[in-house]
Amino acid sequence: MLLVLLDDVGFGAHSTFGGPVPTPACQAVADRGLRYNQFHTTALCSPTRAALLTGRNHHAVHMGGITEIANSFPGYDSAIPPEAATVAQVLRMSGYATGCFGKWHLAPGWEQGPAGPFDRWPTGLGFDRFYGVLGAEASQFEPPVYDQTTPIAPYVGRDDYHLTEDLADRAIEWIERVTASAPGKPFFCYFSTPAVHAPHHAPKEWIDRFAGEFDDGWDALRERIFAEQRRLGVIPDGTRLTPRPEQVPAWDEYPERYRPIARRLMECFAGFLAHTDAQIGRVIDAIGRLGLLDDTLVIYITGDNGASAEGTVHGAWSAPAFQNGFQEDPEWLLEHIDDFGTARCENHFNVGWAWALDSPFQWMKQVASHFGGTRNGMALSWPRRIGDAGALRTQFHHVIDIAPTIYAAAGVTPPARVNGITQMPLDGVSMEYTFAVDGPSARTTQYFEILGNRAIYHDGWIASCFHGRLPWVRVQGYEFDGPQEHWELYDIRDDFSQSVDLAALHPELLVAMQDRFDEAASRCGVYPLRDPGSPFWGEFSVPSSLGEATAVTYTASHVRMPESSVVNLKNCSWRITAEIDVGIAPARGVIACQGGTMAGWSLYLDDGRPTYLYNWFGKELTFVSAPHALAVGGHFVVVEFDSDGGVGPPGVVTLSVDGVAVVSGRVERTVPIVFSMSGETFDVGTDTGSPVGPYPHLFPCTATIRGVTLERLSEPGAAIAAAERAGLIEAGLRAQ
């Protein structure tokens, strides 16, 4: 079995479903098997993945949002319970080899550090083999890869490295090893690449293939996709193309000066998706070379939610900038257009492209009330079992139905108890009946909810409520059932795209549908509904591995430490104290650092001279460097920051050596919320991931590091602390 899941791809992106990006691997799966045009996800990354692997609704397994914005209510704490064993656990107990390659995004934030626990890492939830990234997003060129639970840096020394290619290499290697060392042993390969989540990184030659393809803008692209969808028959005759939301600018109204930026950003996305599909094709081809393709169930889900509009109206060069709430200056984007798609930036495309790629539906990722957030194309093949090759299936299904389908295909009855723990019932239904014929759906009811956007499907009707917050704006707080909310009603038996609201014509049916949503929400743990802008949300926070500590000493054993597990030096005055021994002068290398190329700080030795660097979103680099190199022997190097106060405050940095202040400098702007959502971490004695400063990858310290102490010297007060909490939610939303 090969289960493929892509990230942040709209229904209308793949050529298999009428999109502008050629996806021959997906098309080959559809040609050997079936394509499904009414398959649904949850509208968000972690919830889709939890539902996919457990066969239960996402709130029921505690994943009502992404792990970065968890709260302490059961439906949202991000801790998948042992009562919901994953398909990998069940298949492994049934004799399968199990491998996970790619993005995980299911480990609670307080369990992602080197201390574990590792129960909710892939190796703790049923996978023999894990190779990939833990979090929401990653640089494709300098990713924070884990091999099992060990952090590695496979990109070092390789100018040709790309994460998706690496994942395909490792998956192929694993499949070949399993089939050779244990002939006849079945395998379950979960290939869950972080592509094509931002940053949209791809080899330049792949991006350049699409030069000029999108010059006429997102309105014209949406029309082209719609026409191709009708031609292919992946949408029914009579489907209406829903209009552009007033909040999305028309291409004709978009400033002509900035259109080259938008065009190139879309070319980067297209190149990234085409490149990703090619790597998936390599994995499938490898199975074919082994002679196993006829007996392999391949499930290719084209996205874990709709296309992402989190790149803002103008797009983005620095992901940490917009995750911290700083809108990109389009003039900056214009000046740095050649960076797009490279390791020099973390680019994301404009809102308009996300809307276009979700053709013919309303809205996009995060908006679980409408199909633009939840409808993803799926292709499925199993030549030994499916005789209706190349056909379309129109049954209404949801990601929770994949696990039961896999169990049915494997001939496995899900156990009532796993490791002595009684299991929750599955919410999904097997799709195996669709292998033979199109027709009525075995799924008759399904609820949807993400961040207050909610809907309920039942027997061909769907009631939908958009909560009001736009996916690309800063966190806004809205009351539930407030004036911005309006329940809509659609008969999707005749209205594939949710284009005609029938609520006024069928008020009694709408009330019945709302009651049905309430029943499902009460049963699955959806309540209390969460609004990311709620001023009270900090009162319901989840655990922190750091606890209440405000000063901690780290050693060279501390590498790849997640930001949330390290003393927070933002929005306060602070001190860094490093005790080192110089054996051979001049010493060089990183003493300690946090973050990466796009944001962070580093204390390092530059030809023996202690140097402190502050990196503000890759745009402003402030260096404070001692005038002289350290002599052989023991030294204390201390950096102190005297904050001016406020959120993201300026302040004065003073660097001292052996108790004597040797240099001071002013940092005019600091990062207020988070250095990185893409896996950049805190390191002692090296710099993993992308380098914070102008030095080589890793840049290991040649001095002996006795300890590095991070210490908060002031507390910002309740108002700033509340702003930090709200900002962390915002950063999570912008990275999901």
C-alpha cells in the first residue's frame, strides 16, 4: 500500500482535475484506477492527518486545530489518545512493514524536543521507519530532518539537495529493502511530503518551465481551470463557477507594477507542484520495477486542504515576517524577485492564486464551511481489483474513510483493543464498494469545523457557516452567532460548487441541519468552539516542556531544540552567558544560536573574535563584534540586551569578555513572536538548518563549550504577554 498526501493544494491545481500544472504521476494512478471528485479533507493540516491515519473525526482524536495552536480542551489539545490507534499500528500488528516519509505534524508541541516522549512521533504511532520533518513546514533546501528520532542534516555539502527528492530516495530505498529482505511481506508506505506547503522551493529549471504561463492573472486562470474541468468531466454539466470574494482583488485592479512579483510567485508554486508529482512518480515506478504495482493499492490525495491564502494579498518573501504580523513591502518583493524559489527566501504566493486554484468552489484553506477549504481531488488504483480503469467516482467521502478502506483492502478487522486499551469506534466507512461502480454514497452525513468555520452535510444537502475571519489577515475576534455569521444551505445534488444559497427557501430544513451539526459537534468534542482572536485563550494553554523556568544552562548536547522548549528571550531584557575554553587560537564557530536565515540570533567566534548577530527577518542584520580575538584559555563571553520595552522592542546590546564590556550596539527592531515555524531551532556548538549569519552550514565551534546560560532579566507585563499569546496563535495560523 502506498498512501500519498500532498500539502496545501487546491482542487483545481492538478491537471488530473483540470488544473494548470501537469501531474503525470497522479494521472497515471487515475488511468490505472479511479478519480474521485467528491472527496473531502478537514480544511487544515494536522486535523486532516489525524483523521486520515486514525479513521476518526479530527476533534474526536483531539486535533481540532494544528498542534501549534492547541488548547487544553479535549477536542483541541493535539494529543491523539491511545484509544485511537493509527492504521500504521494496526497494520504493523497484522504483519505489515510500515514506513512514513515526509511531514508528520501530529506531535504535541511540548513533546517535540529531544527529551520526548516519543509516543506521538511516527515511531510511537506504528511506523517502523520515519524519515522527514515533525512540524508544519520546512525549507526544501535546508530542512530539519529526523531519521527516526535523531536529527540529521542531509543537505550539508550538497548544492543539489531538495527535500522531496530525498524523501523519494529514502522511500524507494526502504521499499526495496523490505521486499528483498522479507519477500512476501506486505508494506504500508505513507508518503506525506511537506510539498507544496510554503516555502515554495523548487529547482530553478522546474520553475522556469512555467515562465509566462500565468501572465494573464488569477481571474483568467480560474476561468481556464473551470473550462478544463468541464472538458474533462471532473465537474458535472451545469456546475456554476462561483464569483470572486470582494476581499480578493481583481487582477485588473491589482497594481501593474507588482504583477511581475505575483506571476513569478505562481510560477514557483507550479514548478514546485510539478516537481513533487515527479518524485511521487519515481516511488510508484520503483514499485513497478519490483513487479508489485498490480498488487499495490495506491491512494493519491492531492492535498490535505484547499490552496493556502496565507501568503497575503501581495505574497511573501520572508515567511517569519508575515507569521509575526509584518506585511511584506511589495517594493522589497520587487527588488528581491530573483530570490523566489531559492534558499535565500521563504516565499508564498498571493491570495488571488489560492482562490483561482480552488476552482470552482468558494474560499480556500481554513474555511471548513465551503468546499474551497475541504474538497480535494483523489486518485486511487489497484489494478488487481479495479476493472473500471480510468473512471470517475462521484460518491461523497471524507478523509476518515481512508483507514477503513485500507483495512478492507488488507482483510484486517480493526481490533477492539490495542495494547490492552479499548478502542474508539471508527467514524469512517470503507470506500471499497466504489471500486466496482459509481452510484449512491455510503457516507450520508459528515460535519466540518475549523476555527469556527463549520458545516454539516446530510443526504445531498450541506449547511454552511463562514465565521468571518479571512485566512490571510491578522487574528480577528468574532462572537459565535454574531452579526458576521450567516448560515447558508446548498443542494449539492444539483449544485456541485455551492453556488446558490437556498436557506431562505427552506428555513425548516436549515434548522434541522443546524440541529444535526449540534448533535455531531457535541458527540465529537467540537465544543467549545474556538475563535483564534479570543482574549481569553491564554487561560486554556497546553503544557510547556520548559515550565516556569526563566534561566537555563545548555551544553553542546543541546542541538535541534524547538523554539518552544527554550528560554524565550523576546520582548524583554536578557543575558546570554557562555563559558568556553579556547584550545587553539584563533577559535571559530557557533557558540549558540537560534533561528535561521530568515530570523534569529547567533553568538559565534569570527576568527577568534566573539560576535553577536541579530537577524530581523533576513532584512536587517545587526553585528556586535569584539575588537580582539580570544587568547588560549578559559573565557566568559556575555551578551546583554537592555530592552526599551514594548512588543518587538529595540534596545542596546553589550558584549563583555571576562567581566569587561568591550563593545555595544543598538538593535533597532526585534522579532516579537517567533523566529521560525519551519523547523529552525536552538543549537549549542553548531548551527543546524539554514545559517543565521554569513557563515557556512553547521559552522561547528572549535572551542570547548562548558555551558551557555539564557536568562530573562525582565518580564513584559500582562498586556505584552497577552499580545505574545495572540501572536503565537496568529503565527501558527499563518504556518499551518
